[in-house]
Amino acid sequence: MNVLLIGSGGREHAIAWKLSQSPLLTKLFIAPGNAGTALCGINVPIAMDNFPALAQLVRSEKIKLVVVGPEDPLVKGISDYFKEQDDLRWVGVIGPSAAGARLEGSKDFAKQFMEKFGIPTARYSTFTLGKGNDSIEEASAFIGSMQPPYVLKADGLAAGKGVVILNDPEEAISELREMFAGKFGSAGKKVVIEEFLDGIELSVFILTDGDSWLLLPEAKDYKRIGERDTGLNTGGMGAVSPVAFANPAFMEKVKARIIEPTIKGLQVSGIRYQGFIFFGLINVKGEPFVIEYNVRLGDPESEVVIPRIKSDLLELFIATADGRLNGKQIEISGESATTVMLVSGGYPGDYQKGFPISGLETDTDGIVFHAGTAILEKQMVTNGGRVLALTSLDTTWKKALKKSYKTAKGITFEGVYYRRDIGFDL
């Protein structure tokens, strides 16, 4: 089977790495890919939102399955686009319809969905640009009804940067005004303000065909640039799987209170959904609450989740696209996995690209997933803020992490930085 994978980050390299191991795979195309995905298949220089060009590639290469990595093309309706083409309706797409992608594309929609179907989440209210001073006054009153800190979320996609947590109510209102003024572009025309939940976070993932679902390994990622979770938010600085506090009792609560109601809610709402659902959860004194939905695998969580999957991922994707996931099993490795992200100096602020990367040729006791890399004049160079994810497996996460840090010491590029405390809170 010929497969097209859409995306260019560490998540896509991890998926490409796994798909390339399947005996069911004939050719793997990645659009646009990176220097790492080129080791697993054929990179094609097509933008992720150029749906006509992607469709033409599917036609010309007789591709039967499209796997969508990032959220942006899903929110823009790539799954619907393929279904609307008379000659491509038969192509399987791993990724929900635009209606389903609203779970990630609109924080307000997601909160309303959770409220409607009784899924535990933080108390909230939504405020919209264009309602004049009444909106600001109402927001002030709502903030006044809560205890600090206050969580403000831009409604739309903001490249993982649209969430602000503040302790002072006046600062929260000032932040709301900045969001309305365009701090996060059109994503901030509507803002969700919600209560802060005090607990420890984790990421839970399922693969669903809309009726049945399979639970993937859970993970915990680390978003802040600084150690001990300080500094600016990033796309993710590392991850660990499994997560010790996600024990069977806790996960039964997650299944009964969150996963099953979500699947039923999608069905009741008439939303076509075939793909991944990411549940961003927080454990509050043993009780799970949903912080957010994503409609794809996380990154860098993918870099620890996928290596723990022993089953043929392509076989599961085919069953998902065909609506035949019922009865399928997923085999998970008992080993622990960790990943440490090497990032460019200055990230998540301004940074430069094009620096040569050395040390990749050294034998490592793990897997190096490329996130922001390119080949320039036969030299591997940096091509993003997050550059490489160094994944290792072992009998415990601490042993795995030791391997990842050993690999990190052997890879260099100008300005390289990584957190040295991944897993500190476990």
C-alpha cells in the first residue's frame, strides 16, 4: 500500500519511522517532511495546506491512505476535501472532519461540548471581541468570582502559545484586551477564561474509527523552556511514558468519565471522526479533568508513545479508515520511554537556522527523531526551534532518561539547549 503522511516535525518522523517497519507498506510519501523523514520514505515539497496539490499526488502515486500529522490542515478541512472529490472518496484519511477538528480548533466549542456531555473540566466563560465594554465588564465580574490564578485561552489555533496564566485580576483583564487587540491574531477574537485546576498533567491518546477505540500509551510532557517548569511555554521540551500515577484505577475513571462520553458525544452530534484524540488531562487529587482536546498525536509525546507500540501501526490505520477497529488489539511494550528535545538558542523566541549539526553519525543507544532539520549542501543543519528529539527505552524511565542524556551530550550545533530535568516531578 502507498501511504501519504502530512507534516514536517518530530511527530511525523516518529510516525514515518513506525510505518516504514510495516510489511503492508509499499511506498511512503511525506509532505513536506524533514531530513529525518527522508530516511523513512520520499519527501515531497508540497505545503500541508495545499489540498489540490496533495490530492494530485494521491492520484498520480495511487496512494490509498493519507495520515494527517498536525492540526492545521485538519481544522482547515483536509479530510472533507478528500471526501468531496468524486475520484478520491475511497482514499482513507486518518484525521477527523473539520467538524470534529473543532474540538481543537475552538476552545469555546470544546468547552461547550464537554459541558453538554457531562465531561469533567474547569468552570469557564467565553468573551468575544465586538461586544464592547460589556464584554470587558462581564469578564471582570467573572474573574472576580474566581480565586487566582486565572487561565486565559485564545479560542483558535495559536501555535501552542495562546494560553496565559496570571495571578492578578487587573493583569488578566489587561491580557484580555491584548488578545482582543490581536496578540494572537484572529485566534484571540474570542477568549475562554477558566478556573485554574491545581494538579499534575498527563496526555492520554486513543485511535478511533468513530465507534470503537484503542487506548494508546499515556505520556507526560514538559512545555516550559526552563528547568523546574519555568520560563516561556514551548511546543514541548521532553516527555516520559508511562506515567506512574496513571494507574488502573485512575485510567478506569478516564475511560468511563471522559473517553466514552466523548465518543458518544461525537456520535450524537453527527460528527464523522476517524483518527486520534488527544486528551490533555490533569489529575486533581485522584480525579481526572480535561484541560483540552487535540485532534492528533502530541509532540513530543509521539516520540515516546509510538516507540512503545509493538503492533503494526499501518494495519491499525487501515482498520480505522475502514471502520473495522472493533475487535482489534494493540500490543504495548512494557518498557519505559523518554525523549529529550534539543532546541535552537533563543527558542521559543527569535532564533537562527542553518547551523551544522554534528554527532548524529555516532552510535546511540536510542532513536533520534528529527523535528526541525534540513539538508543544505550535503550537510545536516538546523531548520527550526525544536531540532531533535532523543528517545530511549529501558526497564525504567530513569534508566531510559540516562540514555537520552548520554546521546544529548554527543550531539552539538551552535546554541544547542536542552532541559536537564525531564521527569523531575515524577
